[in-house]
Amino acid sequence: MTRLGRETLFKLSGLLVLLGSLYGAWVAMDYRAFVSAPVNLPEGGLRYEIKPGKTLTHVSRDLARRGVIESASYLIWLAKLEGTADNIKAGEYHFDQGITPERLLEQIVNGEMLQYSLTIVEGWTFRQLMDAVHSNEYLLHTLSDYSDAEIMEKIGHPGEHPEGRFLPDTYHFPRLTTDVAFLQRAYDAMDRLLEKAWPDRAIDVEYKTPYEALIMASIVEKETALPSERKQIAGVFNRRLQKRMRLQTDPTVIYGLGRRFDGNIRRRDLRKDTPYNTYLHRGLPPTPIALPGRDAVLAALNPAPGEELYFVARGDGSHQFSATLEQHNAAVVEYQLGGRARPFSSLPKGKL
């Protein structure tokens, strides 16, 4: 090669190095701008689903094809630099307007998925809970044909009666969470509540186990909708247990009737002998009769002190409490019989 050729080659190499440096600098600047600039989203953001088995490469190319990001390669580089390229989670996401590629990547790596909710209502029965679970369109249904016993076995608690075991609350979850996982979560929430609250119970509560407290809480839940009355109701029932008096509470009778209950409780229903008829049987019923809320559980464990042994509905959602049967009968006349005294019994006929 001649001297002129060597000089030309040297100049060309220098030029290529310079161009390469300039291109590298431009790419670096463009990459930094990509990372910090908001992605292109419609007003209201974008709902986006990553299906199981999809990789970051698939997702990046799809987002670039949709015009959400400028470069699929840049998003892949970002993930590789952060060591998260293999950690994206399948699921349904919502990307808000103003989100940057860095924040978008953080969402799909952390699994910050779009959340749906289902509220378990205080006082529901297990049957009502399962109706709500079966009808929820965002849960993955695997228990549709299962019996109560099979459901309890499926969630890891074989042999347990399901009533009362699930804590009423609003639970948030991503789409296609299984019904099993949802029920396990609500069961564990109730279990934790009882475990935490049981050691702080009043020293004079008559029930001996957390499960007995749960039974009492379910009765309190069904007897009043007024938060201010829960501890009073619990106090009445606790004192009746201490005195070996029957609880005489209609909600337990109704629960024992099951599907036979038509919305009106009659004297013959109070005479119907079921394990849940607390007009006929002393002590607590064999299981809870509903799903008690947190406040009902705490009221059952810390009932209000006092002398009241009776209460009657006033007709406005509240109750009149009485310490003696005479006071109670007078309250029945006032609030249940319209002030017109006539023969009646506070107990089913023949049951004392």
C-alpha cells in the first residue's frame, strides 16, 4: 500500500471512529430521553394484558407496534440493565397517562395489576357468600359444583363447618384470582382477628374457646345493626349463659329453619326442635349462624357490663334493654303490642 493509501485509510478509520462516537453519543442521549419521557397513551390511560408465557421481548415489540413506546430495544435494554428482563408478571394492568417507560417496567415486574373487588357483607351466611363468589366475573371459578364440605377441604380446612369462618371486608384482587385463593384469604383474615383478639377478652366471658366467641359474635351480628348496641347485646347474652338461661334469640331459630323460613317467624317455629333453637336448648348453638364483622367479634369478646337480661326491638332499629322479666314484658307491651296489654308469653307455650 502506498503512503497516500495508508493516509487515506487512516483518515477513513478516524472518521469512522468519530462517526461511531457521535452515533453512540446520540443513541445514549436518545435512550436517556426515552427512559425519562412519558409513553404515548390515550386519554384515560391504557388497559393492557400480558398473557401467560409472554416474554419482555414480546411485550416490548407489542407496545412499540401500538405506538405506546418509541423503541422496543430501549425497553429491553432498560430491563437488562436493571436485571429484571426475566421477571415480568402475566396479568392485567392499567398504565396511567404520564407514566414513563421506567415506571411501566416497574409495574409489570412488581405485578402491580389492575385490581377488582368483592365485598363480603357483615351478617351474610356462607350460602350468600358463595352466591357472590360464584357470580363474580373476575374470579376464576373452580368450586361451582362443590359441596360445603368439599369447599372447606379445598381451601385447606377439612372437617370444619364453613359458617362464620370468613371475615366480612372488601377484598381487592387481580383478574382470574381463583375462588379458592379468595376464600383462603378471607378465612385467614378471620383466623388472624380471632388469634389477636382472644388474649384480650374480658375475664368474665362465658365461652371457653375462640370458636365459641365466633358463635356469639355471629348472634350479635344478626341481632342488631347498631354499632352502639353490639356490646350491650353481647352483655345480655353473656349474662344469660352465666345464669344458665336460654338465649332465646330469633336469628338462631331462623338459621335452624334454613330454606323453610319464609320471612315470618311464628310461634310454631319457636317450637321447632333444631340444634339451633335457643328457645328450646341452653347454651350456644353448635356453629355460627352468619359471618360476623370485626366489631361484632370484638363486642363478643368484650361485652358491656350490667344487669340487663332481656331486650326487645323498638321498631326503629334500636332495642329496649331490661333487667327483669316484668320490665321486659312491659317493654313488649309498649313496643311490640302498641301499648295494649293483652295475654302473651315471652316463651313458647310450655317451655320455661
